[in-house]
Amino acid sequence: MTLIVVSLFLPYTINFNLDEGQRPKVDVTTEPVAPSRPPISRSNSDLKTLPTVPKSGGVSALTLALERFPQEKPSQQNSGGSSLTSSVTQTPNPALPSMFHKAEPTGPAPAIVHPDEFFKPSPHAQASAIVQPPSAVAGALQVSSAGSPQQAGFLENELALQKMKHPTVPPSASEPSSVSSANSNPAEYPTLRPPRPQYNQPQSRASSPPPRVVDKRRPVSGQTAMRFIDRFGQQKPSDSFQSAKDWTVEKSHKGNGGLRNAVNRYCASTNHKKLWVGTLGMPSDELGDVSKVEIERKLTREYDSVPVFAPDNTFEAHYTHYCKGILWPTLHYQTPDSDKSKAYHDHSWEHYKALNQMVADKVIEVYKRGDVIWIHDYHLLLVPEMVRQQLPNARIGMFLHVTFPSSEVFRCLAARNELLTGMLGATCIGFQTAEYGRHFLQTCNRLLVVDASVDGVENNDGRFTAVVACPIGIDPPSLQKHFMDPEVDKWRRLIRARWPGKRLLVSRDKLDSLRGIKQKLLAYEHFLINNREFCDNVVLVQVCLSGNESDSLEGELVHIMDRINALTDDLSNQQVIFLHQDIEFEQYLAMLAEAEAYVALSLREGMNLTCHEFILCSKDNSGQLILSEFTGSASVLDNDDVLVVNPWNMRQVSDAYKTALTMDRGTREKHRGRLVEFVEGHTCLQWATTFLQHLEDAWVEHQKSKRLLPRLNIAYAKERYDIVAKQPGKYRLFLLNLEGRDFSSPHTSKPALSSSAAVYSSTHNRIPILTELVSDPYNVVYIISSDARHDIERLFRNVPNLGIIAENGGYLRPYRSDQWIRMCDEEDVHNWKDSVLEVLESIKERCPGSSIKSDETTITFQFTPQYSAEQEQDFSFDFAGECVSHINDAFSTQNITARFNDDRILVENQQLSRLAAVKRAVAIFEKTCKIGGDIESKGINSGHLTVAPSSPTLTRTRSYTISAPGPSYDATISYVFVAGNDQSDYPVIEWANSLGDVETVLTVGLHSEHSPAAVSVEGLNGLTLALRELAVGDRSDIKGDRDTRERTP
């Protein structure tokens, strides 16, 4: 067996080793972008010339410093470079950093403070982009930093980071070739190595917005790479990558690291093979066909990976525009409403489908019988159904690593039904928490109008999709190995030396509004203002990875941090350190180990694994965890050991800061001990093993239900039927659902809305058969129905001694009895029926042609719309789903459930079931036989049963003699025959299959598949013929009226 792991990004990518002459030239004539806020007016001649830098999506600290501190002409005194001086103020201010000579600020010091020597960039840090040699970023702005090495390191870091973000920027002639910093010795301070390698890769030729049509013979020309377009609009591929043969396979930093750890650990522990399918996370339009073939061959043979080469336009529209611009916000309760998302929606959806189809085709290509397909995350929601269409028997699992919103939010997506249908192609769908799974079930029930239970979704085609909650974990052995690295210990010592006596609060997030960074800083400011004693000994270190946010968020954070760092007069004492870049993993572990608290205040997050890493790394400090209640981790970690807060409640978060800093060590150690036990017991290996076991179990159950059922062997059934008559005390039990469609019933083009009511077709042919069955004293015959008891009683009024289960188990009329037993409390029924009827009446007014039928224990809302267009059909179908969802939500506390069956909405009490009524009927029969006498006096009136009044609408046309079962002896049911034709009968069929002590059990389905029955017959007519063979054998003289026929024992 091979585990085929399908994700958008492969664990590997390609690094092209190009010679200097092979590097394509770059057009850097970038159109300037308007700043996020008006710049301070200054003379252009007074500013040092800086290179043109494309917009990065964030405000650099250097830009902020220039705006806050107007500069004068560069001083020529320093031969090593230029110092920045002010042209506004004339009087030196000794309180200012020495780097700003004679500068008097107009406000507090910049909020993005220096990352000092601990975060000082390495002189060897280079951005090795394809468009220029690594040496292009060696130059940096030289600053006179006497007395303030921290500020120098800050500027060096910002400029280096700026160039790493924009490798297309050529070195400026006005920039020095080296960096000098007074009072800073590179030998004394460790340097920040580049946290992620930069690779030589092609540039994307995607256009923005993406083209409308994705399948065109002539590709649409891009707008960001015009140099490759000829006069006919055809893009010319670059020769650099057509002929590049010197390339290497490198580990990619994109994708889900936790997933990679889990798959590697699982395959190592089970010896299963693995095969990754996904994209390389790099543009591929410039790659030649030969290069693609060679790359695919090497990855497949040596790295267990199969790449999907998606066109740049398709990938860009799929990932940037649809996944990040539409799906990601919606799944995290932020419905996209920007002009950009609206403009790109229609185009990007087509590309989203196209890339999903490319991935699905590749999975189908590499699949072999017995393989397990495991699809991951919201980028590939359509892949399960696409694969299912070609591989109907495959094991297909899907895991959603992010949150899943409520149906009210998800229904805002234009492609909501397509996305849900795509997911339901999986055999098993996993979510991080039970809450996300419940939202998915409710959404499917509401939007697709499918039956959803706590275990999964019953699709309209009869296939069942299991839904499970399976939170992911980390890999403790791997983390422990990294934590024992001497580099981690080295960085821990440096952190303690940098902030002696300080208490660190640490946080690491992407620069995204969903991460709650703004709420975190506001609460921290509130905490310091109200607890001034902590201002001098607490530092919040916020590490921010690059995100997708605009300058507006970073600008807000800047102003908040300005205020925080202005709380004290000592400019060297910073209360918040803001790093807009990632750091080395060893540095990250060292920070976790030295932190007194870790703060994770995401507004929505599937599962925050950084919290788990902090729990294991904070052994020495027993750090406290401050966690947002809207993260998946808050649902799995014990809330008694974690400070769970609402990130929107600033006062609560502020109090959590104080609680974490004032908690005694004994309490912290006790909390951490329990958390460590949980984290070590819920690892990524356990997660992968558990989910794949759920997938296997679901597939096995699906195979049982989807198999083609063999036909009923009439000869065998008749043989076993006749044996019972020869054994004293043996009886036969028949449980029959004869509901079916009359061919004269209304018909529409929509299968789910194709009948006005459940009717008993051709009943005049079946009543004689039932009469023959009940005439045998060894037969106990029950009819099971969803109809009201007076309707079903009237229908079979000419069949004596017939047992009836009506209203889906709401009422029971025992075999050979004339009295009805109510299976639920009458007062409870009246308590909910009036409220439900009121709701349904209001719904009826908005759905012309509908009707409401109120039975004694159930309510039926009948859809009989007159369609004139396909849109109206879809509207009624969606409307039914909304009704079901609304009733289930509104009356969940009263155990009331609504389900859509054919063209009806059936509302009933969850405690009612056909199986409960069947078990009660069997118990009454056995008890009566043991006691002896008649059913009336011995069966019904003994025990905790409520005798219901006779059906008020039924007038008997003939009376019958109710015979007793005979003398007192132990009666045993040795022959059970169960026939059903819908899902309501499945529990009864499964119960019958489990009767191991019964000699003969025949469970019959009226369809050849999708049933737990053992055998099948051809519809109701086939069932009628089978019952006829059992009752009368070869006799063919059965007439329509058997009421006067002499009975034989």
C-alpha cells in the first residue's frame, strides 16, 4: 500500500544554478505606488538617493524613521559613508539617539524598535535571487552610530530585509559597499542568519487579474512581464530555464510543516510507502518540456514526489486570488467584500477548478489499487469528488487544517454547493475540532439537503461520508532533538545577557489581521498603564512573518507601539520589540525556553501548534500560555491549565498578562505538567494513525453498504419457513415496510421532489397476501409505516390480527390486538408541536403550493411546487434545506429533529424510532406467551405502557375474533423476515442481522445496493411475489377477497 499525500505544495522545490550570463535582465522601471499615508513635506534635494523599491506590502522601519525625523544634507565628515542629519532643528537634543545628529523628533521614538545585536543580520546574509547575483545585497546604508549600536543594527537589518523582499532591486551607485557601525564589533555579537533560503527560480508570468478563459490555444498575455510578449501577443519563453540543466532539489519552506513531520513519522513507523502530489511552489511557464520531464523523473524516483506543473496564470489566480482572497477570509469568518475580491471572483473560480482538476488527474495517473489517497486543506476542496468520479472504489481521505465556519457564513460563497459536493467525494473528512465538524454537517444539511448525523453525511447517491474530529499534534522526539542543539543553549545565554532581569512575553505570528496582533498590543498597553510597576521589567517580543496585509495594519501597529514605548522616559528601555521577519529555528526555540509566557491571540485559527512547542520548551521557566478561545488548541487543551481569553475583551487579556506574571512557580509547574502529558500523548504520529484508521473503517463500512446484494433465494426461504411449523413453540416474525410510489403520482424532473406523498401502490394485490400470512398461527406480522395510525389502519382494515407500527414508531398496535400504544408522552408532543406548526405556517406562506399535515406524533411539510424554470427548482430545494436547518437549530433542546425525505420535511421527536417500537412489539409477544392468555389483558396492561384511545376516524366494517396464542409456554422466534426500502428501516435491518440466536434471519432490501440488508428483491412487486411464495407456495387460486375463506392451522 502506498499513501498518496496530496497537498498544494510539495516538500521540495527546485533551485537553478545559473551562470552569471544566464541570468535574465530585469526591468526595474516600476511604477511608484502611493504611500499608505501622506509623507512629511521635505525637499527632495535634502534626501539621500535611495534605490527604487517595489511595494512590499508593509511599511519599513527605515521609511518610518525618515518620515518622523526630517533629514538634512549628508555630512561629508565620515569617509566611510553618510550620516543622516536634520535640516529642521538647529539645537542638539541629547535625549535622541546619536545616529540622528542634531535631530529633534516631532513625537516619540519610532515604534518599530531596533532588534539590537541579538537580531543583528549576518554580513553573509544574501538574497540569492535569480535576477541578480547574491552580492547585490551586500551594500547597505552606512550610518554613524556612535553610542547606539542598537540603532545601527536596526537600520542594517531593515535594509537587508528590504532587499531580501525585493531581489529585483539592483545595487545603487550611491550606496556604500559595506556597513560600518561604531561601537559594534561583529565578533562580539552573534548574527541573524537568513531563516529561509532563497532560490534561483523563474519569475511568474501570471497576469493580474487572471484571464477569463483558462483553456485557450493562445495564452492571454501577462501584464507584469511585457518584455516576453511579441507583437502577436504570444509569450516567448526565456532561454535561461529552457537550457538550464544544473539544478538541484531543495527542501521547500512552503506548505504545512506539521503535515510533513506527521507523514514522515507515520511511514517510518508502519513501513508504508509514501508519494507526494502537488506543485513545486514556483513559476513553471519558463521551464522547457525537457526540464519538466527531468525534474519529474528525479523527484519521483528519489524524493517520492510527483510535481504538477500548473500554468502561472492558473496558479496565481487559484492561490492568491481565490484561496487567499476569498476562501481563507470566509473560512475564518471574514466575508470578503473588497473590490478586488469581487473583481477576481468569477475569473479565479475557474482557475481554482482548473488547478484542482490538474491535481486530480495526476492522482488518478499514479494511483494503484489498494493505495490510500489523503488530500489536505482548502486549496484542493474539489479534488475528492474529481478523483471519485474516476476511482469510485478508492480510499479517499480529506483533512481540513483550517477552521470551518457556520452555515450562515459559508453560504455567502457563490460556489458553496460545488465546494461541499467536492469535499463529500471523500470517504472520510477530518477536522481539527468537533465544532468545525458540526458546522460542516449543518452546512451540508442546510445547503445540499442531505441527511447528516453525528457520524457523517448520507449523500443523495446513497454513499456515506464519515466526518471525524482529529486534532493534529507536533513531533516531540524531533523537537527534543533540535532543542538539545548547542546553538539553542548559546542563544538562550545571549537572550539572558541582552535582557538581564527582564521577564519576556513572546509571540510569533504572520502579519495578518486574523492573528490578533492589534488586540494583543492594545491589551498589553492597557496592562502596562494599569500596572506601572511592570514597565521596567517586562518586554513583549513580537516576531512577525510576512503576511498578505496592506500597509494599513502595519501602520496601526506602529502607532500602538509608539504609545507603548513612550510609557517610560528611558529610550533604551523598550517595552515591545517588533521583528518583521522570521528567525532561525534555534533562536525561536531559545526564545520559547526563556519566555515567561507565550501569547497566541488569533481571532480564528484551526490549530496553533506553536503553543504545543512552547509547552515542551518551557521546562525551566514553566511558562504560562495565554490562548485565544477561538483557536483549535483552546478546544483540546485543558482550560484549567491555560489562560483562555477572548481577544476582543481587552480587559480580560490585560488581566491574563498580570495573572501569568504573578502566578507562583508551583502552580505554573502543575499546569505545565498536565499540558506536557497531553502534548506528548497527542502527537503528529498519533494524529496520522488515528485519522487513517477512521478512513479505513469508513471505507470498509462503505464497501459493505455499496455491494450489489444477491437475490433472495426463494427455495431456501421457503424451506426454512416450513421447518418452523414442525417445531412446537417456534414462531416466525415478519417486519414489512410496504410503502412505495404509485405510478400515477405527480412527477417532476428533480428526483428529490418527484412524489407528492408516500402511498401503497397496488394494495389490492398485497392485502390477500398479508391475509394469508396472518392466517398462519405461527406467523407474527407487522406493517411499519411513516403514515398516521388512522390512515394505515383504514388501509389494512380488512386484514385481521395484523400488527402495525405507525408514525415512524410513534404508535404501536400489537399483533392480534385492537388497542394502540403511544410510544411517547402526549404532553411532550403537544409542547413542541404548537411551536413547530407556527414556524411551518410562516414558511408555508413563502412557498406557494405547500401543505402541512399534522399527525399525532409527527408533522409533515409537503412540497408540491409548480416549477417553471430550473432556478425555481433550485430555490425550492435550497429552501427546504433552510427549513430543515432552522427547525433543527431552533428546537434542538427539545430533541426535535427535521429531515428531508423525498419531497417532504418530516418533523418528529428524536426519541421516536421504528426500532424501539419493534423491540417493544417483540417483548409484548414473548411476555404474553409466557404468561398465557390474551394480548389485551396480559400484554398491554402489564408494564409501563400507555394505552392510546382508538383512532377517532376509523369505523370498522367488520369485526374479528382476537384469538389467544394458546397455553402458557416459552415461545421462541426462530424465523425473522425483515423487508425495508428506505433509510428509516436500516436500524431495524441491522438489529435483525445481529440476532445471532435466531435460526433463520432474512433481511431483504428493495434495491440491489446501498442497504445493510443481506439479500434483495426487485422492488415492491418482487417483495409481493416472495411473500406469496412463502404464504401459499404453488397455490395460484388466491382471490381478491379472502375474508370468507376457511382458515387452516
